[in-house]
Amino acid sequence: MFNSIKLYFQESLHELHNVTWPTRKQAIRITTIVLVFLLVAAAALGVVDQLLAAGYKYLLSIR
């Protein structure tokens, strides 16, 4: 059992050496893209939420 765990970690380390890591500039660019996307998505969901809430209040006020 311990041999299989040891082998797992050895193979994992070997795979980490094969990874092509992004440069600092690439990492900053990708992070910026993700943050902008998150802000746009949050704003869009906020607008949809407000519209649905207004529609719900309207439907409740009809009675």
C-alpha cells in the first residue's frame, strides 16, 4: 500500500516537471480577463434579478 502511495507522488512530481507554466505577463492577462468576465456576469445577473423582483412585485400588486 505504501509503495503505491509513494509511486503516486513520484509520478505526480514527474508530471509537474512536464507542465508548461505561464509567464507572469500571461498569468496577469488571464487573471484580468477572468475578473472582467466575472464582473460582467455579476452585473448581468444583478440586472436579471432586479427585473425578476420587479415583475414579482408587480404580479403581487395586481390583486
